[in-house]
Amino acid sequence: MKHTREFIEKLVRNELHELPEAIQTETIKKLMKYNNPRLSTEKIRKVLKRIKTEYEESQVEAGDAVGVIAAQSLGEPSTQMILRTFHYAGVSFGHTTGGLQRVQEIINATWNIKYPRMRIVLDGSRNPDTVLKEIQEVRGIKLAQYNQDEGVIYTEGSNLREILKIKGVNTKRTTTNNIREIEQILGIEAARQSIIEQLYDIYQSEGLNVDIRHIILIADMMTKDGEVKSLSRIGVMKNKSSVIMRMAFEETMSILFHAAIQGMVDELRGVNENIVAGIPINQGTGNRDIKLRFRY
């Protein structure tokens, strides 16, 4: 006899009440998918116990240098992209949207990207040829091709605002690879999600396995202030209060000169500042304060 949804939901809520709501919801969905008479209550409890154990063991310890780990985890595979980029010389529609150059465009939050592309999903309400003709007439669209198997139109060039106005276009699934355009039209959350998906897809297409949590950290850093900022001195580093941190990043002399004139004080709270001053950093074994008392 199959278990009812109410029974499974109650069991999951009781066993996984300390875990995030998204994990509980996904667990209920999976259990309902594989719900059959052979799935006993005891087996369900074992699965839930395993989920809870995996979650607890995957948590980051307080004081871990997650930024350094993310930089290493993304930087090392990127060196492989440099070697592979030369193999795609002459390709016009495929790998031109990926590779190291595209990664740089994303993390630098480039406004005018070299190869703007759109993936336009049709809703089936109109003839694809009619929609294709209208899309080809949109300003900024250089080339549009209809993929009959997927029911999708791929374009060279991008104009998301105008494309979304065309009847027959699925506005919820149509997207562009221009992060700035997504930010302006769909908002910061959509831009953050696009950064995550595009970076992850680039690494996957190159056969490079990268933990998506490192990419999520990069996306959060770029969008945490409510707008997309590049990982550069004119982006996320621009508003850093630490003089030494900005000095250690780029334009050392000019930053140090202006800080001295203005009489700025550095409180030495970050990693760079402490390394320059020869003080133990507040990470790893240098982090000795109690962050959370665990109950055993």
C-alpha cells in the first residue's frame, strides 16, 4: 500500500525540521515520485536520516576561508580553458559563447559583450515562422535560427526588452547571455541566477567539474549590494573601507597617497590588512572566538 502525501509530508517535517525548507520540499517531491508498496516507513526513516547526516557533514566550519577556496577552485580549471580556446578558431555559433573570455566578461560585469546571444522559447500560440520573421526585424538581432526539435529560436545579437513584447514568445523561459540587460529588465535576482547558470554551464561544457557553491559565492559577492558589480577595483573593491585592502589589490600608490592626505585609519579587520601588518588573520586557526555553542 502506498503512503499518502500527508503521511510523507508529516514524516519529513518531523525528521528534517532543522533543515532548510527547500531541502524538505525537494525530499517530499522525491519520496512521492518513488512512492510504492515496497517503500516501508522504516526505509523512509533511513533515507531521511542519511539526508540529515549528509547535510550536517557538508556544512562549512566557522572560520573557513571560503573566498580563497572558491578562487582556487575556479581559477585552476580556468587555466585549462586557455589551452582549449585555440581549438575553436573559426567557430561562429558554438564555443564563441563560452571559454575563458566569456568567464572574464561575466566576472567583469561587461556592458558590451563580444558575442550577445538569446535563447527564445516559443509558447506554441503562433506559427514559428511568423514569430521568427518578427524577431529578425528587431533592432540588435543580427541572425535568428529556429530549432524545430526544441521549439526554440537562437539568435546572434540581443534585445530582451523588445523580444518579450512579441506575441508567441514564452516570456518566463526566454533569456539572454547579457547579464546587464537581465539586470535592467528582470531585476537583480534574475541577474544573480543568470551569473550562476552561465558560469556553471561554461565550466561543464569544457568538461571541468566545479562545485556550484563556489560559483554561488561569486554571484552573491557581485550582487549583494542590489546591483551587479564587477570583481575589480571599480566594482566590489571600490566601496571597501580598508585602505590596505584596496592598496593591495590595484593602484597601490594612488590609493595610499589619497589615504595619507585624508588621514584615513585602517582598523585591520580583513585578511589582506592583517597579512601586511604581520598579524594572525581572523580565519582558520586564527579565529579563536566562540561563534556558536553546539548542543550534543
